[in-house]
Amino acid sequence: MERKLKHCAGMESQLADVLLDPERASAKVLSHLEECEGCSKDLEDLKATMTLLDDWQTPEPSPYFATRLGASMREVREAEPAGWLGRRIGGLRARFSYGAGMHMRPMAAAALTIVLLLGGGAYLGITEWNATPPPAGQAVVHDLQTLESNANLLDQMEALSSNESGD
């Protein structure tokens, strides 16, 4: 029984192919359908479903559907939300959802991008608006001190290498 269940696992995906084009089905699949009752029952169920779908006719929409839908949308748009905050949020939602303010979406996205960049920059400490530059002379003194310490280090290394070589 376990061997048969493992063999049936791959058949589920091939049943639709057998249903749609039985001539192109492989001999292996057709022989399995003859042997396995479960898979042949599944194929019959698929055939019955397809027959029902072929006979089904879509209903015609009501001629007043668009008018009623527009009226319902207008009622929702004009409904007065309770409270000050509710009116603000409701007005913004209606403007973005139903209104002709579609041109506002790119501006809102740009504003949100700017807010995120400024917030991220402030968080990372990138923007220092009130930072004063160091005095010009201080940087030169620091550079000269670094060069002097490097020269001293090179002299010490040269002295060590000359002692090791036996000079």
C-alpha cells in the first residue's frame, strides 16, 4: 500500500494534463489510471467539474450596477466621521482613495523619503549643523607633529637594524 501511495503522489499534477489532452498522456500515466481506483475517481471528479463549468452561464450585471456603486462611493466619501481626529483621518483617506488627488501621491512619497533621510542622517550623526571647523593652524601643527613622530620612528628602526647587522 505504501508503494502505491508514493506512486500516486506524482499523478495529481498529471491528471489535469490527461483531462485536457488525453492523446498526449504517457502510457505510464494511463496504465496507472487503469490500476488505481483513487486516481481514476479523481479524474472523473475533475471531468464532472469541467462539465459543470462548461454549462455554467455568467449572469448579466444589473443595468444600474455602476450607478448604485457610484452612489455608494459618494455616500462613503461624504459620510461625516465622529470626532476631530476621525474627520481628519477620514478626509485624508477619502482624498487618497476616491478623490482626484492622485497627483499628491508622488509628493507624499517624496516627503516621506526626505523625512526618512533626515531622520536617518540625524540618527547616524552625519548632519552636524552647528559644528565649527577647527582652526587652520591647529591642523598644520598636528600634521607636523605626525611627521616628526614618523621621522623619530624611522630613526629608531634604522638604529635597530644597524645594531643587528653588526655596524
